[in-house]
Amino acid sequence: MKLEPRAVPLQDAPPKRKVKTTQVVNGIETEVEIEVEDVPAGQWPPRASLRVLNHDIPRVDGPVKVSGAARYTHDVRVPGMVWARLLLSPLPRARVAALDLEAARAVPGVVHVLVVEREETGWLGQPVAVVAAETLEAAGDGLRALAARFEPLPWVVDHAAAVREGAPAVGRGANVGRPETDGDEARARAALSASATRVRATYTVPVQHHASLETHGVVVDYRGGEDAVVYCSTQYAQGFAAEAAKELGLKAGNVRGVVEHMGGGFGSKFGLDAQGLYACRIAKELKRPVHLMLDRRAEFLMSGNRSGTSMTIEAGCDAQGSLTGLVAEAWKHGGLGRGSLSGLPYCYKAGAHFRDVRSVRMHLDASRAMRAPGHPQASFGMESILDELAYAAGLDLVEIRRRNAAHPAWVRQLDRVAREIGWDQHPHRTQPGKPDREECIGIGFGISNWGSGGSSDCEAEVRIEKDGSVVVACAAQDLGTGTRMYMAAIAAEEFGLPVAAVTARLGDSRLPTGVASGGSVTTPSVAPAVKDACTRARGAFAAHLAQVLGRSAEGFRFGPDGVRHDGMTERLAWSKACGTLPAEGLSARGKWQESLQTRGVRCTQAAQVAVDPGTGRVRVLHMVCLQEVGLALNRLAVKSQIQGGMIQALGYALGEGRQLDSALGLQLNASFEEYKIPHALEIPRMTTLIDDDDTRNGVAGVGEPPAIPGASAIANAVHNACGARVRELPITPDKVLLALGKVV
Amino acid sequence: MADGTARTDGAAEPVDLSRRVFLRGAGGAAAGGVLAPALLGAAAGGCAAGATAGAGAATSAALAAPPGADPAGRELVGEVEIELAINGTRQKLVVEPRTTLLDALRTRLEPPLTGTKSVCERGNCGACTVLVDGEPRYACLQLACDLRGRAITTVEGLGSPEKLSVLQQEFVAQDGSMCGFCTPGFVVAITACLQRDPRASEQEIRRACAGNLCRCGTHPQVFAAALAAGRRLAEGQR
Ligand code: FES
Ligand code: FES
């Protein structure tokens, strides 16, 4: 008997089923049995009936990660593989004056030297040559043997130099991009003039690096012939496989892209990238596999970043604190790229607003998407000016936010977050504190949002084998957010199995169409597709059992106690039921469904800091976050991801930022020694709350919003603590002392 | 590559202060010592050039000559076979005198041990942390040939996916790993801390892994996992 997967017929009145759940009655947890609809398709079961999802689920790939067994692109070893390393332009713009190819080729072990730029480089860190060798060490010797010489050409790597009359041009076109404007300038300015209180200030944020621990790179396993496997540390398995096929001159279907695990991306890893193309070229030439991973310096210089911004904002409010007008002028610093900046007034509404945003180009690596592109920058400007306005008008910092927030969800979130951080007992609610003690305590707030919807192309497949095992598959990748785990968890929920009984396969271009993991789209894309596949598989399984057992297909239920039928008293164990399947088992394909996801996620954060006005040192004591997440597939992983975002924001606030020497054309902190991301001793107490007042029963992406408002909240808290308004991130001790007038 | 035959490296003179040039002048252990005194193993051991060289122990300032090199031992080039005790097993491998323990584990062992991660290669991140005679060390700052006769434990030696250590179990339970790239380093560093004192306080645990970077921001879960594991270990649970 051949089993054809088919859709479940929709029924008018969904059948009911009984489920056990815990309810808190008078503060005591009790197990109760409730009746819920057995929803056939297109909807998640009611939250109260969920047995696996919306609980804390340990990751299915946890054991391989904690034991070092997880294989990342860096770890891929294939027979005959050569190791490749890059030579980068040490200057923002230079003539390539000398490259001793013969010397490099003569180095024992060196098997190939590829020159990718012979004439002139146009940005700091631009790849110039690639050396491939039998060992990593020999590849390094080859690079040194090139004895590259560069003659400097005029460059611009800072805003002032780039906009100066007669500045060296960055590529074609003007260095300053065309203005992107929004709003009515005349109305906004009139509103400002009429406002009871108005303030104006300039805020600057630096370029932030993604700083993923696994650098960008690939292993191209091509040994001649018609096929290849490409391993790439990427956020889009299917995307890079197609690119690699083109570069290798192979049929698209003959190149398999694999990313089993990846060590962070945060928006910087999508395509094959330059180094991937070079690796393909060398592999094609040598007919040997090539391992090419960036080293840390290259990762800083050439793998993208979050664009910097300088913005001048003028804002006004009426006597009650309602924003009447806002005018913003901003410049984005995205190197060769255009950079990104979310629209001001960001998550707030103003009576009238006008903004004029331009990008300023420089001889530097192009910016890329980074966790909520454009949002943290806009948030810093907006939350800062709001505090300055509140102080000028003598208003409560929470009240001014409640009044102007563009969505009611933020109002309830602000109330809760204010409670958690102890706002009511805080002495400086309408005026900042003074630098009159060794440890000044301050509190700051920030709010954020993100679209968070899924991609309609996403598909998934579920296979139920005769031996009872279940496999869920989708080509999407797991960036560390727990994709693998919730794929398995959804199937476990649907079939009434333990999570461990399900195998999730992903990160392979040959699997059903996945999605590029950027902008928090993975979960709202993949989860609906997996859910749909499971629903269809259940329908097909029920139809099969109906034939085998001579019962109606509609009556079958899959639960932790096995397979039941409404008209039968006895149960069929899952393994027994699966035993009746034909040898090839059963499979079903699912597609993304709008109704299974939700869009628009709001988040509110508060930070409490201690500032030492003698040294300018800032310590974050406590961070609170309350975030909407729609239906949380795994509360444990959602909380981890929210906390991770907050910690990145802490880095953005206090330590991170690219440092350049304009005259020498160098990045001064292209290593983890000088580029400072948060470490264990800086992690504050963290209160991470899922906003369960958000009852939308759809899945949303949760990764971006928590990375946005934390830096703004910390900056505001520093000001609130002691009156030091630092308008440029990161807030290093020297800037605090400068703001306090202690150094000039 | 690692075919076991030694050869003389005929490369042109490097043009900058490469690790190799530095080593010629300073001696391997001293080189590491300059970079990170706190995490460097005992510097006195030095490198004996292994079985094929047949040389005895030498001081780190004048490493024994590998076959094919200058017999006076000034020219530290070529490949030598050494034996290292890794995760309780003696393993032969061919390295260059300048090969770090990190690269030796990841690229010279057969099969390679890739659980130890390479992230910065200069002692800034802790992702390469291993135990040398029970003490946490950055593998990127150790020369493989200096570690002859020392007991090296990598994350793979602490537990396997099927049989996780108590700490590894708690990392899973508390969600102490997201992308997971930093995780082996944290696991090894905290293992050493708990071996010293399973009752270590959160502050001590934080200090034990302050040299480990995590970009995903798993720190709070890592601390929770370490404390939970410490409690279990103190009670004698496995
Ligand atoms: S790789 Fe050794 S400390 Fe970073
Ligand atoms: S889990 Fe990704 S770097 Fe730590």
C-alpha cells in the first residue's frame, strides 16, 4: 500500500480533546484536565494545552556543543585539503607597488598564490592576495614571502575629511549621499517654535563590530568532477551554495551547501563573500578542497559592521510632556556602504516631525546588517533627547515615555519595568543626581520594536519511519538561537512524543526550502512550516490508520499516551502504530502559513548603573527587560536570546566602537585585546521577562528588539546618576569625566 | 604535509617580526611568557625534538635540533615528530617547533580534535582553553613541542555527548550555550575552577572565566550552570 501525503480536510467544528495542565489556584500549582479544541491546521493549540512548547526545553544540540563534538565550518577537515590565508590592504587606499609572487610560490608547502587586486586598493582591509598551502604555517610563510609593498594614496576615513571640499573621492559619485527626507519641515519647525520646552543636541554612535567568535569563511570540498560540497559559516545555506556553484562552474543542483553549526553571525554572514569566491577559484584550479577562514584581524577589517551615526536632534514638548515637534539631521557612517538608521522619532509619536538623513562614504569596509540594523542608533538619539527634554521640563522620565509611546503595549511594559528596577523609590525621577558621592546610582529607560514576521517561501518536511523515529527537516540554519531544538519540539508536541524522540535536520541546501536568517525571520518562517508539515503528517497517518483499523480518519488522536481513537477504548503505542506503516514510512511537506506567525514585537528595558565620579567608571548593576514574543516556542531559549541582546547592548554602551587613526590609515583596535566586548565580571544582575500579556498565538522572531534599547537606557542612567550627559558612545571613563567638567 | 618526513624549510627570510623569527631569538616558552604570563605553563621544560631527532631534553632557549636543521640548533625549522599525552592517550604527531598546541590539536592530530576553538590566536578570548596538568591554559599561547610529558586535557576529554560531565550536563540544562563557539573554553576554564573548589562562589566562577569571551551573551546561564554543577560535585554526585 502506497501512502500519499495529503492535506487534512478542514472541519466545521474542530473536535475537542482533553489535556492535563497545571493551573495555579490560590497560589498552589494543581494539575487539572481541560478540554481544548483539536485544531486541525493553521493554528497553534491554545497555550494552556501545550505540553512541550512554551516551556523550558534544553537544546537538542546542547550535548554536542558542550562536549566539543559539534562541527563548525572551522572544524571541517576533508582529505587533501589545503589551507588558505589572505593578504589585506594595510591602508585605506594604496597602490600595490610590489608583490613577490615567485618568492611566495617558492615557499615549501605553498601550492597556490592568487592575486585578487594588482593595481590599487580602495578600502582598509581589502583583500589583495590569497596563499594556499599544505599547512596553515606554510600559508603564513607564503604571505610574508610576498613581501608586499603599498604606496599610500589619499584617503578619507573620518566624517570631517570625507565632507571637506576637494576630498578624495570614495568610488564613483559624491562622498555625501543624497538626502533621504521624511515629514514636513515647515510644520515641524513651527511646532518646535510653539512648544513649551525645547532642546537640541548632537549624538554620535561609533561603528560597532559583529565580533562573531567564529570568523567568516568556507571549506570548499571540490576535487574535480561535477559535484562539490561547500561548508560555510553563514546565515543562509541555500544562498551560498548557488553562488559557489556559479564560481565553480557547476550545475546549481550539484553543489551542496552545509552549515551544521555556526559560531555567530548577527547579520554579517549571508553570502559566500569575497573569501568564499577566492576559495572556490583556488579549489577549481587545484582540484583540491580549500579551507579558508578569516583570521581575527581580517574579521574586524573586512566582514562588515554596524554603521556609525552622527545626529543632531531638536525636540519640543507641551507643558504636559507630549512631543509637539521633532527635527533630525543625521549622517550615516557605513564606509563604502550606505549605513542604516531607523526613522526618528523611532517608537514615539510627535505632533510633527522632519528628518534629513545622508550617508557619508569613506575608504572603509561596507557596513552590513547587524542585529536590528539602524535601530540602536536611532534609539540612542531618541531616548537621549527625551531624557534631556524631560529634565528641561521637570517631568518624570517614565511619564514622558508613557505619554509619547506610539503603541499601548509600551505603556504597560514601562509600568512593569519601572516597578522591577525600583523607580518609585529612586530619588532622581525628574532631575539627575549630583556627582557628590563615591558611587552615584542612576536609572535609565528605553523602548524598541521590530517587525519580526516570517518568509512565505519556507517549507519543511516530516518523516515518520516504520520504526517510530521521526525526522523534521528544513534547509534553514541554526545560528545559536535554538532552531534545531524547536523544530524537534514542535513535532514532539504534535505527535505526543518526547523531544528526544525527534531528530531535526537543518543547515543543508538539499533540504526543503529554508530562509535567510536575518531580521529575526527564522523562527516565524521555519516554525509555521514545521507545524504545517506535522499537521499534514498527522492527517496522512490518521488516514492510513483508518484503513488499517477500519475506523474513521477523523477520530484519531496523537498524545503522550499513544494513538487513540474516539471510538476505541484501548490505545495503540506510537511504535506499534508506526509499525503498520509501509517500509518507506510516511512523509509530509508543510508550508509557511500566515496564521501561525505574528508580526510586531515590542520591548522595554531599564538599566541601573553606579558611576564613580572620581574615576568616571561606570558599572551596570541591574538590567530589566520585558518583551513581547508572541507564542514562545521555548521559554528557556527565548530568555537566553533576550539576555544575549541586552549584553551586546551593554557592550555598545560602554566599550565597543571602531577606533581609527585617520592620518596613518589604521584601525587601532582590530583585535579582541583592544576591541572590548563585555566579559564575565561586567555582567549585571539581569531580570528577563517574557511579556505574557501578549496573547497573540503566533510565533514571532525575538532576536532583534532586546539588542536595541539597552545602550540608550545605560547612557540615560549614567546621566541620571550624576548629571554626566555623554552624547557619544561608548561611554568610557574619560568621557564621563569630561562631561562632569573634571578634565578639559 | 604531515607525512612524518622531516625537511628543511627553505623559505625566504620573513619580512616582519613573525612568530618564527621571534622564536629564533627568544625561545618558544619565553615568547609565550611575554604574551601572557598568567596563562603560560612552566617555562623551563622546553622542547625535546621527539623520537626522530633522538635528542634529549633541551632548554627552551636552545631547542634541540630537528632532523635536517642546523646541528647547533640555531635554525628551528622543519617538522619533527613528538609525542603528547592528550586526554589520557599518548599520541604521535608531526609539528613544527613553532606550531602552537592549538594548531597541533586542530590541524596536526589524526583525527583532529576540533573542540578546542581558534578565535583570536593571541590569548584574548579563552576559546582555546585546555588543561595542562590540570591547570587552565590558552592553547594558542603554548608551543606543542614544549608540552612533551605534560598531561593535556581538551574539552573532548571531559565528557562525550553520550556521557557528559556534571558541568557539561548543567550547561545543557541551564542553556549555557547558544552558538556554542565559546562553550568549550568556558567548560574547560570552569572545570578547572570547580576541581579546585566545587564550592566556588559566583564571584570566583566569574573570575575563573573572565578571560573567556562570549558574543552571544550566555554569561548568566553559564554562571548558573557552574553553580549548579558545583553543588552537585560538592555532594559527590556524578
Ligand atoms: S584563541 Fe587562544 S585565547 Fe583566543
Ligand atoms: S555562545 Fe556564541 S559566543 Fe558564546
